[in-house]
Amino acid sequence: FDSRMSAQDKLTQERVIYRHNTYLERVRDEALEVRGAYRKELDTRIMVALRTMNQMAFNKVLGIYGAKDLHEQPNLMTYAIKCPSQYMVLIHRMLRDRQQKGHPRIIVHSVSSAMLLILKGYLDRKGDIGKTYMFVGSMQSHERSKVIEDFKSPAVTPRGVLLMSEAGSTGLNISRGCDTVFVVGEMPWSPSQMDQAFHRVRRIDQPNPCEFVVFKPRRSIAALMLKMHEDKELRLAAAINDRNYE
């Protein structure tokens, strides 16, 4: 814990850690029971626990209340924005660092639109990374086009961040005007989905070297999912594509 934390802050963090670890124990116990007729019900409970642990690693308010409550109760969203995790603080610091090193426009990708909304609110409060844009599946096609046009334009957006979910963004080309992608929060289940996020800037007409930064808290669910990506790419893909079963 940070020595500057108040006693109440420490207590809150301890409660969040306890709740996170309770979900972890539940997953471990239920994973041993996943068989037979109860498989579907147990799988559902495990998925809920995995999602909740991911949310807690990103923001304690999101982890405790869930995305649905944050969308429906503006006061909870405000509370989540005012209580940034060290994860969110690091994202902001990295954005500032990359912008200062000549990458003024950066894409931040996540599977979770709730995480992106919280992060946008936090970045807007900080107010030192330029304009912020949301790109999510609930937007109309003309709204998405306008967001991409404004984000890519140095005249409109000298510095800025595009917070982008997977929904509606497949096949987008943002290589002119952006060469940096951060992947944060909830990770995609498939490595091909991760590749799609990278390929939004890594195109044949990209004039600059590209950088991809994946935020991976140690011993987190996100870290395990990335290990699963590596396993799929190194073993499963070789077996399917090359019939290499070694």
C-alpha cells in the first residue's frame, strides 16, 4: 500500500482484494466440478467470476457494482472516475509519455466499453492528453465516420486518444495519422481479435514504425488469457495450418 493512503482507503482496498480473492477461490472450486449435466451452469458462473476479477483489476467500483449498474446510475460512474486504480494512472502516464515522444494520436482498445467509458472520464478530468473520442458499437455509422475523420486530422486533433471497442471496428484503417495502439482492460479471447486491433494502424500505407503496448497486470486473468493466446499461436495454429502435431 502507498504510505500516503488514509486508513479508510486501505480498508477499502483490503475489502476489494478480499472480494477479488473470494471470486478466485470460487473459480478454482467450481472448475473442479465442471463435468456432466451441470457443465453449462458452472461454466456460466465461472465466466461471471472471471469477468468480475478483470473488472476489479481495472477499477474497484466497476468490480463491485458491475457494468450494468454503472451505465444506469450516473453517480456510480462519477464515483468510478474519481477512484482511479493504479492501472488507470499508468495508462494515463504512458499516454503522456508517448505523446511527448512524438506520437500525438493514440488508440486505446478494450473489449469492455464500460472500462473505456471510465477511462475516458478519468482522462478528461486530467485534461492533458488532448481530445478524447469514443468508438463503440452503439454509435451510428455516420457518427463513427465523423469520429475517425476528426481523430486522424492533425488540424482537428493535434493531440488525442481514440478509445475503441471491438464492435463495429473490424477492417478500419487508421494508419494515416496514428501509429500507436494500447490494449487495456478486458482482453479478447482470440489472438486473431488482438491482431485486428493492431492492424488498424499496421497497414501498407503506414509511413511510420508501429508500437503496440499491451497492459498486463501480473498474476491477473488478463495475463493468463495472453498466455492462452501464445499457446494457440505456437501450438494450435501450427497443428491446424501446417499439420504439425509436435
